[in-house]
Amino acid sequence: MMKEGWKYKKIKDVGVVIGGTTPSTANPAFWNGNICWISPAELKGEHYLYDSAKKITEEAVSAKNLKELPIGTVILSSRAPIGKLAINKVPMYCNQGFKCIICGNELYNEYLYWWLYGKKDYLNSLGTGATFPEISKSVVENIQIPIPPLPEQHRIVEYLDTQFAKIDALKTNAEQQLQAAKDLFQSALKDLMTPKEGWEMKNLGEVGVFSRGGNFTKSDFVENGIPCIHYGQIHMRFGVTTEKCLTYLPYDFPKIKYAQTGDLIIAITSEDDEGSCKCTAWLGKENVAVGGHIAVFHHQLDPVFMSYFFMSPSFQKDKLEFTHGFKVVEIKPCDIAKIKIAFPTMEGQKGIVQQLDKINVLIENLKRNYEQTLTLCNDLKQSLLKKIFE
């Protein structure tokens, strides 16, 4: 039911929709100027944009006949993905991944922002295209939006800003608790892994043997079979330890390489230096098959202590001597073997593990709390938007 005094109008009747383009990257005269130019990748959830990662020149603006986004434009990503939003606080230009709305006198830009914010599913349903769904300029122009009188638009925005600030405070509090626990863990890790009197110092190659994983891909996985670990799972799915696998290989799969109980399973390929040597200690009762881009470290020390050591500041620093590559960062197992490790007795190793495990449990609990808080905050926002606009 239409609220009293409200009207439905198409966006094209209360604003102007404009897009953008990308000046040729082959022409250096178009780039590294002082004019803001944005792409959808730069929209990370901030309400307002004050700058851009890339800058273009006046020559690019003239050559491509680019249309400026004046201050206050509602910036809407129209592909990859659809529905990202922001309002610019400085004049700028954009690439072809946007349909931007310059509001007329009947439409308050902040009101439009919040209406679109609550309509991401609807906007995505309007997308067409097989590879990258996209909403066209004409589609955006013909979207119908409820238009209350302008003073009421301002009251709605003021109310939403106030309520959303309270909701965001819940998220911020959860973030701060999680970050405090992570900081505590890093501090404890550094302190506990710092060599003490009576500790031994050796190269990793002196306390164990490194071997490479086998040669299977995700396409080889079956529903039941030989338990296996893919290097991507180390980066995304496993923590300090794991005792269960997520995937399986056919029983007749050839030339399988295995990790044994207590071995360290190390990803030796990553997207950046930080991800290099991400590892998990295999604590399963049976051997597990391991794939390419993995090194297996069969060693004499406590497996969980070893996994924590690979997270320590000293190891993270020392590995950088051996990592190489730009888009894909790699490290050779023979080079990992050269990195030094200081370690106490087995009893001392287990004591360190016990202390770090306590903090790690706290972090995992706070992670779950944070994820639940994010879901709650999003649900509360959507409920408020639905209450106002529907």
C-alpha cells in the first residue's frame, strides 16, 4: 500500500544516470594525473569516497569525453558485482562498471543511497549476461522508487543514520574484541617462541625431512575414497591442526604421496608472502594424500609446536629470504630446510602449545561471535529498511 503523500517515480524522472569508461592504459598521457577515477574494486563498504587509487589526466577526460560525477552523486556498481554503493565527496570519473545517479531537486541523494542499499537482491535480479551479469543504463533509469516529500526524505535519512550508527557500534565492538585477542596471540607467540636458556638451535632440515606432494587437482575428487588435502584447503579451510579431510581421491589413483600422523603439511605456493608456508599439522589416525604445491615435513618435534613455529615472527621473517615470484609466490622445500628453529625439550614444547591453544580457542570463539554479529547487524539493517520503504 502506498504511504500517504508518497509517489512512485522512475529514476530517470528524478535524476540523471551516467556511466563511464576506461582511458587506454597503453597511453601514458592519460594516467598518473590528479583527477580521481574509480573502479568497482575500490568500493569496500565505505559510505563516502574522498579519493581514488588511480588518477587520470585532463587529456584523458577530453579524449574520451568522460562525464564528471559531481559531488553527491550516488555511485552504483552495475557489474562484478552489482549493488556496491557510495557517494562521492569530491568530483571524480568512473569506469564502465558503474551506473551513477545525479539526483534532481525531488530526490535526496542520501535517501536514494539507503533505498538502493536495501535492494541489492532486487538489483542483481535485473542483471543480464552469462559471464558477468550487468544492469544497463536503461534498466537503472526505469527502476521505480518510492518518493516521499523532500522533508520526509531527510527525516528518514536522519533516522536511518542514527539507527545504523548504533548497529555499526555492535560490529565495531566485536571487531575490537577479535583484534585484541589476535594481538594477544601474536604477543604470546613472539614471547613463547623466543629462545630461552637450554633450548637447542638447529636448521629445520636437521630435525626432519621435507618431501613434495603428489599431482592431483580438484577435478579428481570423488565422494568416497582415499582422504586427501589440496593446497587451497590449507589456505582457506584448515587451522593450526586438522584430523579430518574434506575431500577424497579414487582408490586406484596413481602415484599418491602421503602425509603421516604428526607431519606438517605446508602450502609452498600462495598469492603473497604472507600466505607462503601456511601450514597445518596432520593429527588424523590414518595417512592422508597430499597434492601439488604442498611440502610435507616429517619431523621429530611436537607437531602442534611446529605448526605454531611456522606462524612465529622469526619464521615469517626468515622465510622472506627464500620466497620468490610476483603474482604467484613460491618457496622451495630445500630452502625451508635452511631456516633455523630454536626449541625446548618435548615437555617444554607441549607447555608452549597448551598456552597458545588457550588463546587460539578464545580467538575462534570471538571469530564465531563476530560472524554472528555481522549477520545480526545486516538483518537489523534490512529489517529497518523494509519497515520504512515497504
